Amino acid sequence: MSHDHATLDAHYDAAIAWMPPDHVILMDETAPITFGELQIAVRKLATGLRAAGAGPGSIVGYSIPNGLAAFALPLAISRLGSAFMPLHTMIPDEVRCGLLARSRVEFAIVGRESMESFRSIASGRGDSFRVLALEDLLGSEAGPLPDSVAKPEHPLLLCSSSGTTGVPKPVFLSQRNVASALTAAYDLSSYGPWTNHPAYRAMIAFPQSTSGIMILLGSAFLGVCQVFTRSLSPARFLEIADETRVEAFSAPPAWLEAILSVPVTERNRVAGLKGIAVGMDFLAPSLLQRLGERFPAFDSVANGYGLVETATVFMVWKGTGRACLEGPTSVLSPCDGLENEISVRDEEGRIVPPGEEGELWVKGPSVIDRYLGSETGFEDGWFRTGDVVRNLGDGRIELRGRRKYLIKRGGKSVSPLVVQEAVDQTPGVLRSAVVGIPHPLYGEMVWAFVVPRSGEQLTTGSVMKTARGILPTHMVPDRVEFVDRIPQGHGVGKIDRETLIARGTEILQSIGV
Amino acid sequence: MKQPLTWENCRERVAGFLGIGPSELDRDTHLFETLGIDSLGIFSLGMHLIEAFGVKVPLSEVSSIATVGDLYEAMNRHRENPA
């Protein structure tokens, strides 16, 4: 089967051509969803959206819980020639409306229970998007699947990159970028002899994240059945995995750490777990070894690497057999089936010889054309990842260091500048600095160091209240530490992060966690 | 100086960490669904409580905590494990 498709529609059509409608491709906890049911949902949503006025060039935002509709919507929206923008439901309504308006969406799809709140916020702010109830769209007739009008260069997925400088930038992934991500997901889903049989069952954490959607659709089109849940509890995740007898997990390393902290019971052994597909962060061999102790049948790993600008995964490390749990996990090769080129360059842009370190550059179908609002694309199409790697000289690289400043908390990137901006909105805050404090469970914790205005009695609660009202859950500070001044580094307005990190590490040691 | 571990003190500390009123919390208040804390956020809240009460709950038990009441009971079970 060829996986070389240039649009999401072409991937979907290829799946329709081979997959029987009664094939179970998703499980909403223990409830099976067949490919036929997904197709009907896609047709209903496409019919309802078209009737509402969506068509080529429209941008459709949606913010709905994990479920069949959340996975059918990207396919329906793509089929109309429109683009989609998913938003997490945990973000406060005000913030979601603001993001939708700034992104110039024409339609916002939410559950019926949120409609009134969205409508009143949007009309109060003078936003022009139309709010549609998911339930109404799903009540539409399942009309015929529209003929695809998508071209590879059309914009398809609007999301936000944390940017190589730590400042978030809006990004449009094209049809070609998303199609490449699905091809990468096929590669990431095939990593042990046991994955060759017609269908295996996997459980995915965070299915609605940008990378989650693409992994889920990609693996589902390959025939893998992906189990998901609405719960954010690692204990519940394991119980469902056990009950549905999954053979694989797809999750970031921090989620796997959380899973390992759950005590083993008769109901959460997941004894049949053979493989884990990891991504979004460094994968430590020590984590694999501990997972090997927890899950006796676990012997296959796929570690995907990528950034939003590369439509998530474009490189992968795979290992099979128990010996692979020793690593090395950071030696990566370009994904099969994609024509991406990589090169390792020094600061002047010269290619470094094998064995040397440099910055990873990439060019090809996975790479975005440009940032939204930017006049110019990347020079000759080469995107500079900002990640430091060693050139192994045989097409492979070894990942050595992450981009500067970004905090990696639980596998998710947190821009310290965005958190700082939120913290600074707390009445009584003079200034603040946000840094990542290393911690084995989190990767890095988000700490806000805050200088109160003179005479103000600030509390952790007042800062947290502001932050919780503005930021998505994973970006809310893990700790607020009040200080008299923010230490300054070299350069105008530069924060001395090292001193703050040392201070945070010292506090963690004194608490004993 | 550590505080005595009572339900009222615990509730006040949890509310103080989140920036909400103590009356908005009861024993059944769900940490994930109602308060919107993620799994790592529970550990961050736990760190705040360790400092207040000097009681440390083992990592293996933190993952089974779902409500504010569960959190209080877990700390009570480990009163003898000073941080």
C-alpha cells in the first residue's frame, strides 16, 4: 500500500478504498466506533457545515471534548476546502473567544452547553464569528461525501508554535504538511513484528493535541484501533487500557512517568502491553527500563521527534527486543516514506563534518512554508530547528539539546514569556520572571518569580487566580516565589536564569521533593 | 512553624494555592474535572501542602487522589511521615 499522499483527503480516500466499514478504528473508553460510523459522522458534519456557509478558504474553529466528532471534524472541514483550528476545552471561554477572533475564524463549533456563553462573550466583544452547536451539526443529514477540492499547498490546520525564540507564532500547516504528518504516523505506528498483523489496539494520551490528531488519524487509517478517554487521570487511563486489552500506548514521556506512579492492582496491569510510541520530549533510557519492569511484555519502542513547524514528527528512533530498552533513544533517522532532507550546520550555516555538533536544519514536505503574517518564507526552504544535534554522518543524527529557554513541562512546551505576561497582569505585581526548574517527574516545573509592588501584600493565590483565568492548564505556574528583585544577566533587560534555576533547585531540595 | 492538619486548614491551603474561596471547596470537589488541575498540578499543590503541614504523601498514593477529600485523607494517613 502506498502511503505517499499529498492531502488529508487523499489519505482518507485511500482508507475508504481498503478498510471495511465494520472495522473498529476507535474506542471511546470501552465503546467501539467503526470506520463506517466515522464516515457517517464526517458526512453529517460536512453537510451541516456546508449548509451553514463553510467552503473553500473558510476557517472553522472548534473546542469540543474528545469523541467521535472531534476526530471526524478535521476530515469534514478538509473536505469542504476549509481549514480547522482545534482549541482545548480547558482554556477559559474568554480566552478561547479571543483566540478564535484573532485567528479570524468564521465559525466556532462548541457543545450546546457552551453556546450561550460563547455567543454573549463574542457579541460583547464585537467578534464576527458564528457559533454553531456540535449537536445541531451532527443532527444534519448524512449527505454524500463532497468531492475533494484540496490542493497540497492549501492551508489546513491553524495552530500555534512556541517558536524557536520562545514567542508563540501562529502557523498554518498546509494539506501537504498534514498529509506528511499522517505518513510519519504510519511509520511511528509500525515498530515491532506484532504491529504487522492486521490491527492492533493502542491507547492514546492527549488525542486532541496537534500531534495527537495526526497520530490518531494516521494510525487509524493504517487499521490501528486507538482507544481514548475524556479523563485526565493516569489511574483511569491504566484501568481503561487494561479493560480494553491494549497492546500499545502513544504518550509523551511525562505521561509515562505519571503512569509509573500509579500502584499496580488487579485492574490496571495491562499485561498485554508490547509497545510504546513516545514523542514531544527527550526520552530517557532509564524511563524505558522502569517501564520494562512495570510491563513484562513491553519490548518495542518508537520515539518520534519534530516541532510544530515540521508538522510534528519527521524523525524517529525505533527499537525492538528487550535490549532496546537500554537505548540509545536519541539517535534519530528521517521517517520512511517522506522526502525530507536534513543537514547539520554551524552558526555560519556551513555543513559540519560527521562527528561534529551543530544545529539541525530540515527542508521538505513536512516543513511549513512560512509563519503566518510573515512576508518571507525560510531561506531556500530550510527551517532551522534551533535544536543542537551531532551529525552521525550516515543520514542519522543524535539529539543533544533542546531549544533555549522553552520550558518542557510534562512533554508540552511552555513559553516562559507567555506565562510571564499572564502573571504580570495580577494587580500588585511589579515584575516577574518565569523559568523551568528541573524535576524528574515534570521534566521542568514552571516557576514564577514575582516582585510585588512596594507595600502590596501579594499571595500565591492572587497570582494563581490570574494565571488560571488566562492560561491553559499546563502553563499555569507550579509555584510562585516572591523575591525582592529579579537577578539581571548580560544585555539589556536580560534575566539571569541560571541564578533563578539554582535558587529553585535549592528550594526543591529544602522541601525534599 | 507548621500548621496542625485539620480539614479547615487543609481546605484553606488548597483554596489559597488556587486563588479561590475556601467555601468553593468541599471534600467531594474533583481536582481534575472541577478545579481543572492536571496530573502534574496535583504534585505542585502537594508541594505547597508539604510546606504548610510537614506531611509527605508517597508518590505511589498521589496518583489515586481524585478529590480534595482524598488529598486530605492521604495526608492524614501519613501524619507520622514528617517531611
